[in-house]
Amino acid sequence: EAGVAQSPRYKIIEKRQSVAFWCNPISGHATLYWYQQILGQGPKLLIQFQNNGVVDDSQLPKDRFSAERLKGVDSTLKIQPAKLEDSAVYLCASSRGSGRDLNEQFFGPGTRLTVL
Amino acid sequence: AQSVAQPEDQVNVAEGNPLTVKCTYSVSGNPYLFWYVQYPNRGLQFLLKYITGDNLVKGSYGFEAEFNKSQTSFHLKKPSALVSDSALYFCAVRGSGTYKYIFGTGTRLKVLA
């Protein structure tokens, strides 16, 4: 099966600019996750969708970050405006189930964002 | 609040020797525990998980992990290390009352030939 797709793979922007990342999960996977991984740290969950509803966004900086998953398939994550500390790899993952989904997560290759 | 700790930034082991990568956690309610591995230039991959039942869980590539409730630990083990096991390993936890996953900071495993 095709894996989780993300684009772009790399992005360089200046602070205060906007940026958007796209993710297409594995076909049929109900749950989609966005993580931020800063160099030297573990992934930090930003937002978790089940189908097109949000089940956790407690760590999403809502003043500048937004995400949507229209039609319960692909998803976009936006940062507006970007700050220097947003430099990180943004990972998208998906998993099969819904409800109390405890299935393994399949990760995409990530988007490496550099904010200058 | 949920948390997970990987106390060792790096673990070195000789090929053929047993390896252990440590993980301790803190959650409210029952813990759901996971190990993921990140090989160079590749994405995170699932290794194994503990949800309920037998404390010893077996996963991919010969890895296993032991859930110890009294010590709140979930250490990753392998009886005989391979050079190809060299990678970055992440422990993750989710409490039974939440959807949120918390990942540790990672442990770099280096297996020496």
C-alpha cells in the first residue's frame, strides 16, 4: 500500500511569513496526526483528527497554527505568521482505526521547515 | 500530566550482545505504551506496543519490551544486537483517559561491529 505522503519536503521562509504543509494519509485510515519535531527532541503532537473531527489539539499554538482535514481524507497545516522557533520537521502520521484508536501510526517523510 | 523519560541519550553495544533501551512513564489511568524507530534518512516506524495482557510484548526485527507497572517502565530489549539496529529509538505513551500521545526525547543506539 502507498505510504503517507507529505509535501513539500523542504521549505525555507522568513519570519512573519506564512507557510502551509499538505498530508495525504494511507487510504482508509480514519485517524490523522500532525507532529512537530524540533532537532534533538521527540515528536510533539500538535493535532489529531478522527475522520474530519478534531479529538486533540491541546498542544497546537492556536494563535498562529491552524489545521484542517476536509472530507476526512487529506489535511493541511498552516503557520501564520512564522517565528524562528517554528523551525522543525513537521510529521504527518495516520492510523487505521477510530474511537479509542490504539493502532500503530504510519509516519510520512516529514517537511523540514527553516525560518530565517 | 503525562510524561515519558528516556534517560540515556545514547547506548553503545557490541554486535551480538544483548541490548536494552530504557523508558519510564507517568500517566493517569492505564498506560498504552509504544516503541518507534527512526533509521537514518527514513521515517519513524512502529516496533511494538503494550495495551493490555502479557507484560512481555514481541515486535518487529526481534525486539521485545517488558511492561513493569510497579516501576512504571517499558524497556526495549533484544537478545543479540545487529549493526543494522543502529538507529534512533523513541518511546511513546498515551493514558487511557486521553487521545494525546507523548513521545520521549529518543535514544540513539549504536551497535559496534
